[in-house]
Amino acid sequence: TDRATTFTVEWVGLAVCGVWLLTVSWRLLRSGHRWLGSISMVALVAAAGAGSTIWPGTGPFQIEYLTTIAGLLWFLGLAAILTGQAWRRADRHAA
């Protein structure tokens, strides 16, 4: 809502999320979770490509903006999926 022309903090935060998603995607692919790893890689590449085209004045319903939001939603959804898998494994080992 301000008139900032640079978004350094935001770009650094997105870069950290991107590197983390790349790491998780790679580990998923190597551990046999090909669907989760592949979707994660596609989401990362699409969001990075779309995010690099967003500048001040980009409307909220343009494809670049929506693709970046979809990448963020996948990042959060993947976290929920992996958390659920970890809980189920912990329950199996406790029983």
C-alpha cells in the first residue's frame, strides 16, 4: 500500500521459499514421491517465471499474479501434506 519502488525484503523472502521448495522437491523426487516432487518443481518454475514479470501496476487478476499466488498455495499445501504424512507415520510407530 506504500509507494515503494523496490521490494528487496519481499524478493529475499520469495527467494528463500524458492530455494527451500527446490530442496524439498529434490528430496521428494529422490525418495520416491515422484508426483509431489514433480508438481513442486513445476509450481516453482511457473511461480519464478511469473513472479519475475510482476512490477508495480500489475493487476491482481493478471495471469502472472495468479500463477505466483498458485505457487504460494502449493508451497503451503505441500507443507500440510508432508506434516500429515509425518503425523501418520508417528502414529503407526507409536502403536
